[in-house]
Amino acid sequence: MKLTHPDVHFDIEFGKADSLIPVCVVESPVRWREIQKELIFQQSGDSGNWVLSEGDKELKISKVMEMIFNPLQLDVNQRKLVTAFLKSFAEKAVNEMHWREGQELNTHIQTFFGNLEVEYSFEFSINEELDYSSLAKAMGIQLVTEYETDLERLLQYCILLQELIKPKLLIFWNLRQYFSAEEMKLLYSEVCCREWNVLLMEHYIDSRIDGEKWYIIDKDNCEIY
């Protein structure tokens, strides 16, 4: 898989055998702003010139890419994640493992509402089939993550993204400004073990970390790769 742009002369490649983490350093404030803005637009579904492809197939960026701008402001109960979770929850509730339990639960609910109906002078009706997504929302279901460090928090969030949204690419913005070299090495180890495709977009870096593949656009818009 690779990410390309007609105004950028290098291709950012992912999933290579060397397992290097691609890091794109953009020193020019104007280019940094333009690149970030265009990727935000494309993630939102607007048109743009960034192309993410897998083999000969172009992927729709708004469907397969997620971006993290601040690892200290991660909302696990944001609408996109919760919607994906409720869809997954509803599918699992009717699979072979839980189907019989679901039928028994539905019978109890139908009986409960039937017993309540006799206390009114009028009749009411409910759906015969149980909507597990609506039931989960009615029970106030929420996603919960447990962590002791900011790095663990970020990893838990990424794990949720991968399991529920299943993005093909995660882009982190200025992540190295938040974590030490040792913390980044731990993150890179997890990324490689879990075979995630990630890209670090950095405005400035003064030293390399083992396991990184650098692509640089300097202040004069010269490209080094």
C-alpha cells in the first residue's frame, strides 16, 4: 500500500518487509498547513489530490484512513466509534453462539411488556423482534478503556479503532512531540506486532529513532528521502 500526491516526488510505502515506520517531516509551515488541510478535507469525503492505493486499486480515503492530532484528547465514545460498536454488537448478538440466549431474552421482554399491559385500560404493542443496538443504547452502554500511562491510552484507542472501524491507515500528527524516544520505540514495537499501517507527520524532528524511514520536505521545499 502507498500514499502519493502529484506535488510530492516520493511515494510513502506501507507494509514493507523491513517493517520501518514511515515518518514524513514537513519543515515548511505553508506546506505543512496545505498537506494537513487537504488530508482533513479528503478524510471528510471531499475531493483532493492525495491517493491511497493498494496494488492497482485506489482506496477511498474517507473510508479507510483515520487521523490522530492529539493523543491527550481521545474520545472512545465519539459517535463514529459508538456507531460501529453498536453495529458490531447487534451482529454478535444474533450469531450462532448467542442466538438462543437472545431468543430467551426476547421472550422475557415480550412477557414483561405483556404483564404491564394489563395495568392499562388501553392496549399497546412492541416489536416482536429485538433490536439489540437500541437495547444497548437504552441500557446506556459505553466503551471503557483502562490505562495507566498516556501511551497505553493511545494504544487502547488505536486497538478500538482497528477492531471497530478497521482503517487501513492511521496518521499521527506531531506524535513525537508528546512521547520520548523510548516510548516511541514501545509504540513502534506494538505497531509492527499488530501489523498496523501508520504514518507519522512531523513538523520538526532533531534525531532519528531506530525503525524509522524518513521522508523530508525542508523549509525550501526540497525533498529528501
